[in-house]
Amino acid sequence: MKTKILIAEQDPADIKAILHELKDAYSSFIVEIVYSEKEYESAIYNFKPDIILSNYSFPSFNGMALFTLKQKMAPTIPFIFVTQTIAVEKAIKLIKIGVRDVVLKANLNTLARKVKIALQEYKQAGENFQRTENVIIDNEQWDTFKIANSDVLKITDKQLQKDSLLQKFIVVDNESNTFKDERTLTTFKQNSKEEEETTEMIRPAIKENKKATEKIDTQISCQEQLHNLTKILDFSMELIYSCDEEGRFLAVNKASEYILGYQNEDLIGKKCMDFISHEDTHDVLNANFNTDIQENTSNKVFIRKDGSKVRMLLSAVRDDVHKVTYFIGRVITEKKNIQKAFETERQRFCNLFSQAPSCMGILKGPDHIFELANELYLQLIGKKNIIGKTVKEVLPELETQGIFEFLDTVYKTGETFAASEMLVKFDRHGNGKLVDVYLNFIYQANRDSDNNIDGILVFANDVTEQVVSRKKIEEREKMYRDLIHKLPVATYSCDREGRITIYNKAAVALWGREPKIGKDLWYDSWNMHHNINDTEPRSLCSLAEALTEDASNLTREIIIERPNGEKRNVLPYPVPFRNAKGQITGAVIVLADITEMKLAQKQLKKSEKKYRYLFDNNPMPMWIIDLVTFKFLAVNKIAIAHYGYSREEFLSMTALDIRPNDDKNHFIKYSDSSEINKSNYNRGKWNHIRKDGSVFPVEIIAHDIIYEGSPARLILSNDITDRTKAEINLEKRNRELLKTNSELDKFVYSVSHDLRSPLTSILGLLSFIETESQEPDTISHAEMIRSSVNRLDDFIKNILNYSRNNRTGLEVEQIPLHKTVADIINSLQSTRDAKGIHYKIEITEEQPFYTDKLRFNTILENLISNAIKYQKKEEIGRYIKITGYSDPENLHLSIADNGIGIDKEYHQKIYEMFFRLSGKKNGSGIGLYIVKDTVEILQGSIDIKSDKGTGTTFILTLKNLKP
């Protein structure tokens, strides 16, 4: 029959571990697992387990309740607690009240054995109980017993023949103490006289039997107590054993299994010294076997079954009467390892502290006494021998600099103080001359084991060199800016989107006008006479895309037409600058005016003589090569002078001979006529080699021509060594000028704030006039002034929003959508146009929505105020409906009204800056521009559905910026 095991446990991992141990020991058993008291009670009644295994503690009840319930329902079933941890005293109490055993989850390897023993004892107890019941039931057994023990019981043959005494033993109901039938009662009465004599003879024997029974009960009680004591010893996590005079194991508890790896039966009879490391065996014998009854302790290394070693602290007691020594061993290997690890970590900390690349110190107590300071800290303050002294003693010069107040505040409040590039003056040489030092430092409270502040940790970095260097750069910023303005070459810079951010005087002279900073685009001066087709300039709006996708469009000749009609031939040279991620954030563009060069080229076509003259005397190196062989066909004087070859040497060479090996294949590829654009010219930067072997950068302009009846190519070479260096410098200076431009944005923001202050005062005066005056004309004029002031105030607000929108980063927070919309509507209710409008808000917040609150409010305020402003005046039933929902990815919002509507032809233009629809309504023309710009910053989109006279619906989709 399969063994039925009931397990009360809620942890799946522990259940798996228990089943694993049981499967290793039993090939056939049935398990039922319960998770609650109700399931447990039902399992005892229906499952009828042979043994119960239970955890001691559960989240909603305890194992003791399960044991108590078991005692009521099935007291004979063995019960074992399997628990994570339990006090020894508690385990002893549990065993005394009937718990069969306690097994720790860390020592589950003993579970199967203890279950087996418990089941064997349970089975044996059941057999004994069955034998006891059978004693007074079987008549034949009783007769055999009487005959065999007649001499003891003093029963005569005559009495043996009679059945009265037997009837007396077998007919009495043990529970009711009554006779079972009338016949038995009659027989008992008839023979009672005869049996009195027999009873007198049996009484002594019964008394002896009773004494023997009491003695047996006493022995059983002692055995149970001894058994309980054995279980307690086996429960101990310490090794407990005894040895005889020869040092042989007499008894060992179960801890030997997991401490030494041996079963206790493997050790009994073997010498203890065989399991102790050889250097410790002599001390054990001397310390524990040659003394009277006394305690000894020693530190010994035992050899485990697997060959590994474990160190134990042994306590020994000698019983000289019985010649036995008792030992208790506690494993201290881990303690030793911890001590060693602690010392290693302490040394590592000391090394780290002393060798740290930052200044570090530890201050103790409210007086800030130096306890530790590394070498860098000592170098920083220029002092030695500071340990044990207060900060005031060591650095008195800090008192007037507020440093001591910082320390006191950190010590009292526990709040960390941090400073960046703070100026601190030290008297390093003790002569009163203070040295300026810029520091990044932190004062952090140090706490003891009770979480009380007992000192301050100091971390500091000397950043004096960086600060001084930065200040020098800032001092030179104006000089760099002036330098760019004074450059003789037309130069300007743009942001990523192509908006001009700065330009110099030479650029103004070339264009014949001054562009608008932040508005005019980088290609606005490119008149339609340039060689790019009509559709391409629009695609060049994003400078970053133009430089990455099709840079060739930007490096070809253009024609600039000045306001007076004059045209200039120009070659643009864009130099992009990138951020740390390699993304293009803008560019500086140098415009080379090649008008004169173009005129020279035209003159060359008119006259061969003039061409030859211009060719030979051109200030830039020029030559003509064959398109197939690349052989030099003609070369001018400056090329001969600049490259160092004679004319004859040039004419015996090819264009490949003046190029480094790395450029030759590249040159052949781009010399293919099919690769050259339709305008029949090419420009590029290359490296050339002079006769002396020196390599220098050049810019090439190449034109396909017919030379002496054959296809050829005219090449003009321009040494750009100096210009390349200048372009690098320009790029650097442009970055610095962009920073200056950012500061100008801040200035605009500040000025806008200052403008709003007098407007507020004007509005206040208008309110006073409207209240005090009774003249209709005055009130009408005041109303017109108020309308104009409000319009100007709205414009300034929009300017502020625009400035803030471009200057500040995102501050993401959770937005209560319904409340935010309601607050904005309430703030707009006081306007004159808002009267009589019905508002309906239907927003479902399925997920919390996160975004920049200020920018979100700016979008809603502009759209809702527009919906109010552009309502129909004459009609009843005007409404504004705001609906939407938020999901994990986006917020979907719709703002609809039944106002005057917008014609479809203006659906895109309304987002342009300063664009206004004609009509009676006055506006700044910047509101929807700011809305569009803000929506893009919040990673969203805006769409419009409207027709003239039918109302307008704006559809917003904003990304949920949940952190």
C-alpha cells in the first residue's frame, strides 16, 4: 500500500524541495498539498494521511493551529514541522506536546529519514494497540493462558473446568462496565460463592502484575523522555558527540551529516583523531582526555568526508567517573572568513581612500575634528599633521567665507551640501596670503549604527584650471565675434532648420541687404537664376537634411541677385558642425564670389588669344587633360610655378601623377562623364603632390570642353591650405557665437517681461476710468484702449511663450486633464466674447498622461481662446466641445466649435508666423504658430477640420512622456 503524505505549505520552491527529498527516499507514495486551514481539515477527513508535514508559519495563520486541529481529529497520526527557522526552546516545547519532529528547511536532507522513522513507530504503535484489544476477546487464547499459568494464578483443575471466571473477564463491557447478556449475569451469580475463594487466590498475583505494569510504564516514560532528548540533540545545528578514553566516538548527533558529511553510524567506534587535521590531533588528546571533570575549549580543523576542511570551536567536559568526554563543536570557518574579508575590505578602503583621485576627508563630532584626510586633501589645503584637530584650528581663514556654517548645517540637519566651482581662499603657506581655489565639493553627513549623525564626509575636486580656462575663453568671445564680422569673405551661419543666426559685413555686401535673424532661411538669397531646378530649394529648407542627403546641390555655383538687379556668381562652401552624437546641428557657409572668374571664362570663349593669355596668366593653377587618358594637354604658368614641374614634364604626365595613391581610384571614378552633373562642371576638394613630394589640399573646378576637336576637361586648382585652417577656426567661433545668440534670446525674454508691467498699470487705470466716468464717449474710448492693450498683452505673452518654448527644456509631470481644461475655460470666461457659449468636456483618462505642463497649457489656451474669439455673434446655441482620451502612448484631444470656420485654402497658412485671416477680429498672428511649434516640441501633431461658416475642429495628438 502506498504511503499517504499530507503537506501544508504555500511556498512553491519549498514544496518542490520537500518532494525532491521524499522521491529520493520513497519509490511509491501519494501526496496531497493544502494551502489553507479549510483544505487541511478536509484532507484529514477525506485523504486520511499516514503522516503530516507542515510549515510552522503562514501569512494568514500558523502551523500550531494545524497541529491542534490534528490532535482533535486524528491524534495518532505523526506530525512533523518543516520550517525555515525556529528557536531551540520552541522546538523542545513542540516535541514535549506531541510533535513528532522538527526539520529545518536548510537541512532537508534529514527529512526522508525522519519521516521513515515516524512511519515505522506509527505502524508499530498500531500493531501493539491491536494486540491489546485481542487479549480479552479470544476464548481459546484465554484457556491456553490459564493452563500455562495455573501455578502462578493458583487455580485448581476444578476451577479451570468452570467457566465462571472466564465469563467474568470476557462479558464485561470495558466502556459501560455492564454484563452483555442475561445468561452471563445468571452464571456469574450462581458461581459467585465459589469464585470468591478463587478471587482471593488471584488478588496477590494481580497486585504483582499491577506493580510490574507500573514499572513498565515508568520505563516507557523514561524511554520517551530519552527519545525526546535525542530529537533535541539531533535538532541542534552544533556537532555534539562523546568519546571514550581511547578517543573513540560513542555517540554523535545528526549535525555530523551536514557539518562533516558523515552519518552518525559512520563515526561510532572510530577514533576522533582520524578526522582531525594532523597538526591538531596531539592537542585534542592532551586537552580533553587527561584531565578531571572540567571544561576546555580549543580551535580545531576537522577533515570532511569530501576532503575539505572545516574549523570548529570545541568545548569539552570530562566525566572521570564514567571515563567519558563530551564535546560540543561550533563551526567558525565562516566567522574566520568574515574576519579575513573584513580585514581585506578595511585595507582596500584605506588604499582607496589614500589613492583616490579626489580630495577626501572625514570630520567627527559637532566641532568637526579631522579623523582622516588623504594626501590630495593635504595638498589642497597646504597643511600637514591635521588629524585630531578641528577645522577651525587648521583652516581659520574659512570662517569669513561661510564654510563653517555649511558644516554646522549638514551636521544638524543631515542634508547634503554640494557646491560647483565655488571660490574658496586658502592660506596654504601660513603667511596670510590667500590663494584662490575653485572647488566642486560635497559635505555629506556620516551616521553611526543607530542612524545618528556622528560626523561629515568631505569630497572635493580642484577645478581651478578648468574655471580659469573657461573664463579666458569667455574673455576672447568678443574678439572672435569681431573677427568673424571683419572677415573679407562673405560668411554666415544657420541652425539645423536653415534659419540664419549670424552673418558678417562681407555677406551683407554680397547680398546687398541685411537678412532677418532667425527668420530668413539660408537659401533665400539664392535667386531662381541659379543652376538648381525650381523644385529643389524647398527641399533644402532643412539644412541638416541637405548636408546629409545631397551635399552636391550645395556645392555648385549659384547666382545671387541683389535688390538693385545686379547678379553675382557665387560658390557656397557649407561646413556642417555636429553634436557629440554626430548629428548635424547647423553649419557655417562661406560664399566665394566667382563673378569675375565667370567673366573671365566668357572672355575665353570669345577669343582664343585672350583665352590663352588668361589661361597662362591666371593667378590660379590651371590645366587641360584628356578625358580618356587623363594626359596633360596644356598647363598654365602658375601651375608650373606652384607644382614645381616644367611645362615639358607636365605634358609628359597624367593627372594621376599629381595625386596620392589613395586618391587615384577616387579620381578615376569621378572623372567619368556620366557621373558629372548636367551643368557640365564639377567641383571638389582633393590632395595634390608637388614635385618635391609635399602634399597640400586644393579645390578643383572642372569644366568639360572641346580642345583641338577632342573632348577634354579644363581644371582650375585653388590651394586652400590657408582657407581650410580659416574654416576650422570659423567653425569653432561659430559655436561660440551660437552661445551668444542664446543669450540674446534670454535678453528678449527679459525685455518682454518688462513691457508687460506698464500694460498692467494701464489696465488698472482703465478699470478706474470705467468705474468713475459716466460719459459714454469716455467709456467707449476706454473700451477701445482696453481692447488694444489686451491685444498687445496677448502679443507679448505669445512672444514670451515663443521665447520660453525655444529656450527651456521639457519639465515632464503628470497632467490632470479634466481639471486643466476646466481651469483654462474658467480663466477665459471673463472675456467679453465668452458670454453665452456652452462648454462640454468629455475626456477619458485611461492612463496617466505626462508632458510639459507649461507648454500643454499654452496649446490649450491658444486653441480655446481662438474658439471663443471666432464664434458667431448672432446665433443661439454656440458651443465649444473638448473630447479626448489618454492611452499609454499618446493623448488624443479634439477641440470643436460651431463658429465662423476657416476656408480650406488657409488650413496650412494659419500656422505661419504673423499670418492673420481678414475679418473683424484682431489678432497677433503668432498664436497658432506657437501652437504648431509647441506641439512639435512635445513630439505630437495637430490637424484641422473646417469649412467656412461650419465651425472648426482641431485634432491634437501628443506623445505620453511618462518617465
